Amino acid sequence: MITVGLTGWGDHDELYPPKTPANQKLMMYARHFPCVEVDSSFYAVLGEATYQRWIDQTPDHFSFILKAYQGMTGHARGKIPFASAGEMYDAYLKSIRPVVSSGKLKAVMFQFPPWFDCCPDHVRQLKAVKRRMGDLKVALEFRHRSWYAPDLKERTLAFMKEEGWIHIVCDEPQAGEGSVPTVLEPADPELAIVRLHGRNTAGWTQSGAPNWREVRYLYRYSDEELLEWKDKLNLLKSRGAKDICMIFNNNSGGDAAPNGKRMLELLGFKPAELPPKQIDLFS
């Protein structure tokens, strides 16, 4: 089974009629896509009531990929509001209980920063994270190229399989150590996740610029590129991935939703219609 979704639901104005209230967007999003990646869980440990509200707003078949809190992946700068790592993980696991108990958790996604390279200390850190997360489905995305170096790639994939990580396959600019190649190998036979970040090489390397988030993911995939990914998804299936979840993260210019819709068409699905354009006489 292949599912297609987007990162978040608030930024995709193409999916909603004009002036749609923010608290109605998730319900409308779920009419178009069966899964979503939650980015807000990276910036804060959210309350259980927030997750419960999202569960209530989505149909039974809907699923969430929850991004791990930034303190859990080493992204946090400065002091985090927890006395210890154990307290932080306990708070996060408690917060997501409604999603887990509802059966709508596809995975918790651990995206490690570009400086998280392949070394013994970081391997030990990954083992500790996996122990803390227990039996939950956890997915792993690297941003440092060393994990896929020719002499380490097979060992990295074997490690993920042994530890029970879901492999996140990336499509992103090839811009040195802070980017990874597309490695079409599943680690968990039940699920592989594909994240498409765009191919804006110039924007990818502007992490120090004030508006870097606006340009980093500014990219629209062509039909030719999406057709290439159709073949790659079939290759992932042939290599043992029973379920593949494809997430479009190229949100900066409003390209994720149209690319997601087009991918569904190329895969043979009939996507829901976009709302008609309306003219607001009083705007």
C-alpha cells in the first residue's frame, strides 16, 4: 500500500476555500490526503488535549507521523524545560498517548541534525533513543552523509534493521556533508517513509540566512521527476516494503499540495477535487 501526504495542514491554501478558519483545516485536509506529518511536535511537547482534538477531527483510516521533540534529537539550543532526558521522554510519550491508543500513529520521526555524523557516540545515542521509545514505531532520518558512505551504508542499514528503526528515504539537494543520497532500501518490512524536500541546492545551503526556511524547500517537482519516483516506489516494494508513506515537504512556495495531488494521479488514484477559486468582493 502506498499513501501520500504533506508536512502539516496549515500552509496549504490550495486545499481550502478562502478564509477557512484554522481550526477547520485539518478536517478538510483529511478529505484530500490520508496521512500528515506533524511538525509542531518538534517545537514543543504538546498537550494530550491537542492530539485528542486532531484525532476527533480525522476519519478512522487517517494516520499521523509525529516529529520527535527537538530536545530528543539534539536540535534544541539553550535550556530545555525538562530536568533530565528521562523526564523529557516521559513527557513526550505521555503527550502522544491519545494518538497511540487511537491506532492513528504511523510513526514517530527522529530527524537528526546535519552535524549528527556516524560515530560510536551517536550510534550509542540511537540505541538509547530506541530503548526509551519502547515498542512504538520510530523512523530515522539522517542529514549527515557519513551514514551512507560506501564503506558504512550497509552497516547503517543493518543497524536500523537490528534495532527496529523505519528507514526514511530522502529526496533532497546533493549539497555536501549536510545532505544524504536517496537510498532505496527499507529497514522495517512493514513500513518505509519517503520524504521529498525538493531539489533547491542554493536554498538548502542558506541555513544562516534570515529567511532560510522560506527558500530551503522552494521547489516544484516536474512530472518527469514524479514519474521517476513512481519507479522508485515500485523498487522499494520489490525490496520488501509492504507499506510506503510518501510525504511532500516542499512547502515554501505552495508546491507540496499540487505535487501530492499529481503523485496520486500518477499512481492511479483519483484525488479529491480542489475547492473552486472564489473572489471575495469585500477583501
